[in-house]
Amino acid sequence: MPGSHGSLTKAGKVRSQTPKVPSHRPPKEIPRVRNRKNYIKRIQRNRDAGQGRGRR
């Protein structure tokens, strides 16, 4: 197989050797604070909600 760097039998070697570390999620925002941010963003600043705002 021309163009391959190294043998394919060693593929994934490093990933399988690394120890599994559980994912660390940051604590969620308190709902009162989150609702306040959304109110300021949507009502006071008159923005559209969501990730796809302004696509249409």
C-alpha cells in the first residue's frame, strides 16, 4: 500500500494504552441565574433564541 506511514498493525496502539479518565463536567448554572441571563439576552437585547439564530 503506497503512501502509508508505518504498518497498520500498530494502529491505535497509543490510544489503547492510555488509562481511561472519567470526563469532568463543570457544575450546571443555577436555574435562577440561567433564566436571568436568558431574559436579558432575549427580551432586553431583543435577540433570537437558539444556536441557529439569523439563518433565515
